[in-house]
Amino acid sequence: MPETRGTIKGALIGGVIGAAAALLLAPKSGKELRGDIRDRYSSMQDRTKQLLSEAGNRTREMAKHVGQSWKTDAKAEMKDDTEQVAQ
């Protein structure tokens, strides 16, 4: 899992650096360049919001699953304890 996060993080950072270099080294006027930077920034901002939303949804799903699992385990343990006390 940590390797995957590192790979994704490296790819994102490399992509940002590559995109910035491409924009800055392209033969465009300042106005065009600023427009391209603005567009790229907006696009990356939207993508980041989407990824964060997906991560939040996955986290909520996992937390719900873990909570249900704990609840089920706790009920089973209580039942076992109750049966032992009853004997």
C-alpha cells in the first residue's frame, strides 16, 4: 500500500512539473500562456476535488463496514458471555 501511494504521488508531482515546463517553454505570448496556466490550474483543481471526494466516500464506506463488523463481533461476544453466565 505505501508503495502504491508513493508511485501515485510521484506520478502526480512529475505530471505537474512536466505540465509547467511544457507551458513555460512553449512559444506563446504571455496572454496565451497565462490563459493556459489558468485552464490547467482549473482542470487540476477540479480533478483534485474529485479525487478527494472519492477518497472521502471510500473512507466513509470502510468506516461503516468496520463499525458493522465490530458491532457484529461485540454482539457475538455478548451472547457467548451471557450463555456462559447462564450456565
